[in-house]
Amino acid sequence: MFKMPEEIKPNFKASDNDWVKIWFSTDPSQFMKKEMSDQFLELAIFNEGKRFVLVYSSTILDKQGKRQLQEMQDSIPELQDQISYLDIDSEEFISALKDYEKELYSCAKAELANLSTGGNAAAASDIVRILSPCFTQGHYTDFDVPLDFSEFPSSPEGERSIVNSVLIPMRGGKYCNDVIVVAKSATEEQLAFITAIQRKIVKAYQGDGLERISNNISHKIALDAPEEVEQLKQMIQTANTTGTNPNPLIALRSAIKTKLNTSSSPASSAFWQQAYMRSVMNTTGPGVYEQVHKRDSQAAAHVAPLGEFGFIARSQVNGQANSSSWVPAQPTSFPLKAECDPQKIAHDMRQAFQEMKAQPPEAKYSGPT
């Protein structure tokens, strides 16, 4: 069981009300799938008093995608005090970066700029969620992490005590980054776990530790694909050749993707699929959190399990059947009805919003049942 070190037992505070989602579209003409945008709006409708920030990138959208974004922003004016949108390409975001975060930010931008050649939107999301302009907005949760506030209504002060400056899902030796809670007003020293993760990720983009991608492929899959094992080792070596690639990680992932798309047998396909997954999870995702927590005791002293926040946002390590962080997935909370007409859904949402505003406080719906 996790035990707080004696030397750091301050009473940290975390917001009850501020939450962040990130979505980077892989289709320039579509800001977000309709069912997902509807469910994001429903979070605000069904949780009055909570504030939700949607983080996105405008540079990966074309004119049609930006128009769809504007339509989403304008769809329910009554929610403007609960929902805001944060563009990572905006001056607001960029100017808020710490100097030491700028290189990591450029790694996220490289992922998004190379989506057709090795870049990965989920890897970019892994990065952005631990940049200060994002985590100071609120607690991060993946889109497929359901949020249920029914058991934990907000305190009068709008915040609750937490045992450490950073909380992440940790259970039974498993780690995840699908939920990240950061204390309000945490100092640079108290953010040591976050900054250690940041440094580790930057090194991965420079080619450090890429061998962990091959080392973490399951034994059975590797046994069934011996030729692919050797090919991957050679690809890692080639990607890491000094001066060959400005970004060894993305170059390697591009080569893996090519192998995956041209694989000629089930065993080969399974191998390259897992290699691709590991090229995200072990460089920007949960694998990095595990490495830092187990090998950097100074940084590990500033992180703890989710605690009661785990009841609000249910992570994969707590049994939620979420998709892996290396690929965006549809959300599982607030399933929509069969109707798919955007105008009808927007009308129904507005009507539900007005009905809820007219109800007495004790009758209002606070989360999924």
C-alpha cells in the first residue's frame, strides 16, 4: 500500500470543479466526431457548476474543421460559463509555457505535423496533458474515462484535500496517465514528478531508450515473429544513427507503421501492431510514468494514487474498460440515444438544460446512474 513519506505531508488542495479533455483530430475536415462533441457538451449539462476545458490544435484543421469547431462552440450559448476551448497553437497557450517546457511542446507539435508519417495524435495528447498551460486549467481525463460526480458533490469551497501534489492511477504495480490530478498552487519542487516525466519524454524523442519498445513486446508475440524481432532491432539502430533523423522516435514509428500496413501474416501483423503500441506507451504514455516512479525516488516522493478522485474518474487500472492511450477512442460515459440529427440533439440538449435550470437543487441530476 502507498505510504506518504514523513518529510512531505502538507495538506494539498485540488479543485472539485475544473476538468480538462484533449482532442486532436486525425481528419482535418472534422474537428470532432458528433457523438463525442455531444457527450462533451452533456458533461456540462448534467453537471451544473463544473467547468470543462477542451484542448485542441487549430493548425491541424482545415476550413471545414474550423467551421465545425465554431458550430460546436456556438451550439449551446447557455453553457458558455461552463465550457471553454483552449488552442495549443494560440498565443495564450504558448506564452504560458515554462522555458523548460518549450522543447517538449515542440515534440507534441512534431507529432501533429507528421500524422501521415509516424506522428500520433495520442502521443501528442500524452505530452500536452503534462504541460503547465494545460494542467493548470484543471484535472485531465481521457475522453473514454467516465466522470461521475454523484458520490462526491462539490464542497462549499470548491476544493478538496489530497495527499500529494500529483495524483495518478496506480494500483497493483500498474500505472496509467488517463487521469492526472495536480494540486492548486503546487510549487516547482512539488511538481518534480511532472518535470521528471517531461524530461524523460524529451529524451525519447532524441532517441534515448528506444530499445524499450522491443524489450516490452510480449514474449509469445516475439516468439512467433523472430524475423520481425531482428528487423525491429535494426530499425531502432537505424533511427538512432547520429544525424540521420531529426526525430528518431517519429522516424522509427513511421517505419513500424509501414511494416504494419504491409505485414503478410497474422503473426507479423500482431508483432508490428504491438511494436506500434509500445512506440507510444513506452515513450510518452504509462510506461514513462512507471519508469520515473520506480527509478527516480526524488520525483516519486511527489506523486500518489488517485484516492477518492478515482471514484469520480475511473481509470483503466481501476477496472474501467477504456481503450489504450495510444489510439483515440469513443467515450463510454453518457451513451447517446439512437437519434443522429445534430439539430435535433442540440435542440434536445437546450431543452434539457432549461428543464434542469427550473428544477430545485436537490432534484438535479449529478451524474450517470
